[in-house]
Amino acid sequence: MTDKIITKNLDLWYGTFRALKNVNAGIAEHRITAVIGPSGCGKSTLLRVFNRMNDLIDGVRVTGEVLIDGADMLLPRTDLVTLRKKVGMVFQRPNPFPLSIYENIVFGERIHAGRITRDGLDEIVERSLKDVLLWDEIKDRLNEPALRLSLEQKQRLCIARLIAVRPDVLLMDEPCSTLDPQATARVEELMRELKNKYTIIIVTHNMQQAARVSDDTGFMLLGELIEFGRTEQVFTAPRDRRTEDYITGRYG
């Protein structure tokens, strides 16, 4: 397996608060990596390191290295627009733009690619919706407002909007937290499909979801990556007592 992302001695401070502590990990390409741990342990902070979203917060300082395809994206010369095209993010609550379904999907392509033919945009819309298993449901409604879609459809649309610009990595921060069990199952199925084309990192409080959908799992506690390995190993034979305590519900 090839590591798509490697962190080396990664630390992050919010002002004087050290939110990430010496995080070292390798995220494998074309696999789903889950990050679990109690609230406030640094899961979402770690996720946002990978596309430099933490840069938008005053007082943030990051040290160490984050290598994506061997290049350190923490360097000042990193083009953040290019980085965020390569590393896309899906949030807890679906956030479609107040535009048509069609315009939501081509929004990023219009920004990154500039002038492109209508036929080219049509192909991108169809490909992206098919990739998120949504084409058959809404192919006759492309000019309708995206805000009319169901919650699950909105989340899949947001994923389609990301993959329209052909990223390499998909970051998913609690992508099913607002969905019912049936919708959650469909999004999990989608993730399994998407890992054939993308590297996926998911933050979740739902340990059952992590066990179901991920190939690798990292357990975080108080800003530290306590344990990282194959999901089956982490859940059935954790090497650290703190991991076992969390998974078995002794705390957290």
C-alpha cells in the first residue's frame, strides 16, 4: 500500500492551547481511514490540517510536516486554492449553495477551469452524480433549487460538488451525524464505492460506523494519536489500554 498522506511530528496550537501533540501517521491511498475519540480530542482539528482550513482561525500555529504525495503542504509557498481542490471536505451538515442542482455541481469547475463548453459541463454533472449514486434520482430535476432535496440527497450532492473538480482526497467530518439510519447506510455504501477512486478520511463519534466502513482507524485522546492501525485490529485487539477503555465504553 502507498501512503497518500504522511504526518511527521505534527503539532498545532490555538494560541497557547496545544490541540495536536506530535501526531505521526500514514494515510493509505484508496482506503477509508476513520478517526475516532471523545469530543474535543483533536479529531476535526487533524482533519482540517490536511487542507489548511485551520489557517482561517486567528492564533493558529502548526509545526512538523504534512506530506501529500511527498510534498509538504505546510510550507508557506503552498497554493491553498490548488490544495483545496486536491483535498476536498464534506461537513456535518450538508451545505448546498442556494443555486440549482446543476449550478452547485459545476460551481467549482467554473472557478478552477475557467471557460468550458456546455457539453463539457453536462458531462461533469452526469459523471459526478453517477459517482454519488444520485443521477437516476434527480437527472430530470437539474434546474430545480438544490435546497429542495432531502437531507441525504443534499449530502450526496455536496460530495458530487467536490468530486466534480477531481480531487485526490475526501475529508468527511461527521458526514452522517444529521442523517437517519437508512440514509446513513446509503452514504456508507457510497463511501465504499468512492474509495476505489479517492482516499477518504472520516471523523466520526459513531464507533459502529467506523467499524463498518473503514479500513484503518486512528484513536485520538487529548490531542495525541494514541493508536493507529487496521480497523479490525484496533477494535478487536487494541495495543493500548486507553483505546480498549474507549472502545468498551469505560470512558469517553
